[in-house]
Amino acid sequence: MKNKGFALKLVPPELDSDEISLSQRLQLIEKDIPSLKRGEVLVKILAAPINPSDLVYLMGKYGVPPIDGAYAGFEACGEVIDANAGLYGKWLKGKRVALFATPGNDGVWARYAITRTAFVIPVKSTLSDEQAATLVVNPCTSVCLVDRAMALGSKAVVINAGASQVGKGVIRYARLNNIKTIATVRNPKNIEPLKSLGADKVLLTTNEEYKQELKEACTTLDARVFLDAVADIDTPTVLGCMPAGSTAIVYGRLTDTHDPIGGQFSVSDLIFRDIKLEGFWLATHIKRSSLFSTLVLTRKVQQLFAQGIFSTDIFGCYGFSDFLDGLEHYAENKSDGKVLLTPPAKD
């Protein structure tokens, strides 16, 4: 059986990588579907979103090395049509699931995808395909980050890229758990929407008084955890405004550099201000967790969707013919909402 999807096309080393657009890094191809290995399932894709991590991967700057000719895309919703996973696999067949691509294998921007059963979560019928497709990466990350902040005993968190889907999820879930939020944004149009979601403070990073405002907000609300999606210079900048004993949890890198602390992090902060750094990647978290723990997490997230606490903003759905247009739009306008690939049942 053939599979159709968007495969990565590596940029030749003699070319300037920064001058190659995202859409030029993908090619629509067909290839055979391999046989299922033990513990794998075959899923017919219904909808697959673009996430910031996908863009970083396409640029060759993600933690997982890009693979030439492999389908891209980390997250999707689909129907399990075959399985090689014992009784659990048989139970999954015919069920609609949210899924996460197995790191190092083909992704999900295709008509079909193969992944491990550990990265497959049955979803409730009340969730649309589009919402179910965005169930794993952002909502689960939001919940895990806030839960970690609570475990660290923080009464408030700072979240940068506050208008992102993770940022909005953190604001909603933190409010539910009586955790205050200080969101930072680059665009003034995002200030009022985040306040309406329940953010206690929304600060504009381009404001001349930004650092002083951030320091005062952290002191007033006793914010001791920084949820960092940007990295680079933002990590030491924000931590420098936070109280001693604060922790940064770096879960993203919305910058071109591979250096998460911009080469400007003072070791004296680690020694004398008791500043701490942690990393978080959902794929590693799920891999280390038991199936039961993963199901508990995803059931919690689905309940938050059912309660209206979580909801992913959707900009539009695209087929194979115009998905690359949607990719370029999302790259320039992430706050507009998610762009999704919705493969046709057949050409």
C-alpha cells in the first residue's frame, strides 16, 4: 500500500540554509508503507497541525536530527486501521486516536502514519478531529509545566510567548489551580486577549520599562518558576528579574541559536542566587511514564477540553494541494491559530 505525504528535503551544504523557505524544505511524495514492527500501529490521518517545533525541525535546528525523505509532522488525529501490539493493539483497531510521531521515524504529515502504541491516545467522540489533533503537544505540555511549577511550590509563574497555544493553556490551567500568571508578549495586540483569559499580568517585552515591570510583578506575585519557550537571551533576562531560588523550565527554542542561555548566563547566579535550570520535552516525558500515567494525563486534558478550559484556536484546514501555503502563513502568523493538514480520503 502506498502512502502520500510531505517529506523533508535536506538543504545541500553549499547553499545558504537561511535563504531557503520552509515550503522549499518539503516535497510531496509517495512511498510504500513498511510492515509494522512489534508495538506499532498504523493510523489513517484525519488532521495534523503545524506546531512551532515542526518549524524548528524543518530548519534543522531541533533536538531530533532531520531525516532526508522522512515525512515531517509531530502530532495528529486519526483512526487506527492496523496494529502489531497484542491485545491492546486489537482493542485500538477502529478507534479514533490522538498520536505523536515516534522520534527518528516518519512523521504524520501524510495520509497514513506508523507510531508506537505509547504515543497513541484514544479520544472522546465529543472532540472534533481538529481539536483532537492538537490534544497532545500543547495541552499536555501546558498541564505538565503547571503541575511541575506547583510541585516546586511556586505561587506564580512567568510564561513567555504568552500568546502561543501553550501559553494560553498555561494561563487557563494555572488559573484553575490558583496559580498566578505573568505573561510576556512581543505584540501589543495580544495584551487584552490574554488578560481576558485570566492572566494576572501581561507585559510587553518592547516596553522601555519592561525589566522593571517584570521585576515588580515577580516580587508582588512571588513568581519563582519561569516557563521558557523562547530561550537564548530571554532565559537570563527573565531570571535576572526573578527572586533568588527561582527555576527556569526551558521547553522550547523559538530562536535560531542552539545555545539555550545565549552565552550570557552568569554562573554566579547558580551559586549565589540559587537559580536552577530544567529542560522539558513531552516525548521524553511520555517515554519515561507508564501507559497508565500517560492515560491519566490525557484524560485530564480531554476533560479540560470538555469543560471549555482548553480550546485550540484554528486558522484553517488545508489539503495536499495547498498545505504549503498554510505552512508559510503559520510561520509568519502563529497567533492567528493552528494550520492543519486534512488529507482527503483519496485523490
